[in-house]
Amino acid sequence: MRAEPGMIEAEDVAKSFTVRKRSGRLRRTRTTLDAVDGVSFTVRRGEFVGYLGPNGAGKSTTIKMLTGILTPSSGSLRVCGLDPARRRTELARRIGVVFGQRTTLWWDLPLRDSLTLIRRLYRVDAAAHRTRLAELTALLELEPFLDTPVRQLSLGQRMRGDLAAALLHGPELLVLDEPTIGLDVVSKATVRGFLERLNTERGTTILLTTHDLGDIERLCRRVMIIDHGRLAFDGGLDRLRATVGADRMLVVELARPGPPVVLDGIEVLRTEGPRQWLRLPNAVNAAAVVSALAERHEVRDISLREADIEEVLAGLYRGDHAYWCSGRPVAP
């Protein structure tokens, strides 16, 4: 039985650019920049995938190839079963795209009118448009500002409007580039909650690029990391922490204040009254440490905290990880 094709299928995809630089007063030299260098991955239907990497790693170039804005220099790329560059118009009717720093809404028109124009661009049936708009209005809490000109909306309100615009035509795939950039805590929570429901309840496939690691921890079950144009990691957050070997934190509250506890291989980072923070190397068994603490001290409370995802990614970018791959998932 043939496996169902992925929503996104990339095989050895590369994109190079020619850069001209001055060399002397009249001469210019050409150099080739490999923005994406042989990336391969598959995103299955219904997945919520985070696509991460430092600035200049190749994230935006990948997104532009997925949406048909750029054509790969080599390799094979299929999105919704289509070649993005050759069938860009057809693909646009099956995907939604949101760029956090650019709006697709008309600046001087009320939000409602912008959404009506987008309905006509995508040739959405009037009845279907009314149903989807009512649903999106409720889920994204748009009602209070539907009749407000886009230029007068706050950043959080505009982002919710952009999400509605990207989803009015019922896309199978939603591609998000920094959707929570600059948003306050309340607006972020609204957007994250909506995206979570969209994926879990509607089964919409979502590819997310972001520098806000709270988005990744809250939303993504799978993470792909690109660095210097190559895929450095593909897997879950727990596996990422294990790959990098990031230390954990053990927070211990003793019955009374005292000097830092002494345990072989364990560093006490700080103390505050009866509470102490211990660095727990990834290779150390947490249960054994807890048992040793209980034998030597009267413990009131104890909690184990996994390494912060920001620290994990920083370690990966520095090269503090055991495995590296060139377009293939990292082996556990």
C-alpha cells in the first residue's frame, strides 16, 4: 500500500545566489552564496512543525521556495502535491501565509472591507465566506474592531486580522513567519490559543518560523533546525535536549536554611533561605540525586526543571551537540 504523500516534500533542495563585490576601482568579482544547501524533509498532514535557526541560516529562503516566490537551484520540492514555482497561483488557493512584519490588509480600509476584498481575490463563495468570517471573528475576537481602519489597529489586532485573511479561503497548509513578533502577553496568548485549536480541531498543517521560543514550547511537537543552509536537527523537543546534552535544574526546599548541599558531581548555583538551586548534568540520574538528598537532609519540596529551550538552541548553534547532519535527521 502506497504511503500518503506529505503536505510538504523537500528532497535535497538547494538555493544559491550570485553576489557581486567591488574589487578595485573598476573591477567586480562574483561569489556564490549557498543560502540553502541540500535540505531534505517531509511535513505530514496535520503536523505542527517549528522551523528554527539563527539569522541568515536559510529559514526565509526556504519559506520563499515553499510558497513559490523563489525557485530552487536544485533538488525537488512539492507542496500540496504541486511544484510551488511552476504552479504558484494554484498553490496560493491551497495555502495561507502570514508574515509577522508585513500585512496583507489594506491600510486605509476597515478590517471588514479588507477581508471582503480578500474573499473576492480568492473567489470564495459568499455563503462560505460568511460562515468562515463569523467563525474566525469569534475565535480571534475580531468583532470589536472589524469596522476600524487597519492603520488604527494595534499590532496584536492587526496580526489577528492577518490570520483571518490567511484562513478565509480554507487553506490546507498555513505558513507562519514570526506571527507573534512584537505582541504583548495577552495578544500572544490569543494567537497561540487560536493556532493550537486550528491544528488540533481542524487538522490544519502548520509550519512556523519564529524567534519566540515560547511559541515553540507551547505549540510544536516537532522542530526542524537549519544552520548555515543545512538541516541540523529534526525531532521533538525532548530529543533536542538530549542531543545537546543540556543540564537540568533541581530546585530543593529544605526544612531550614543551611549551607549548600554537598553531592558528588552536583553544583549548587545559588541558595535563598532554605531553597537551593542545583545544576543536574544530563547524564546524572535525577532519582539517585533525590534519594541522596532525602537521606542526608530534611526536604520539604523538590522540583526538576528541564533545560530552557533558549539555552538548548544556543548550545546547538555553538556546536555543543553530539550529532550534526547534512539534510538528514539527527540520529538519536
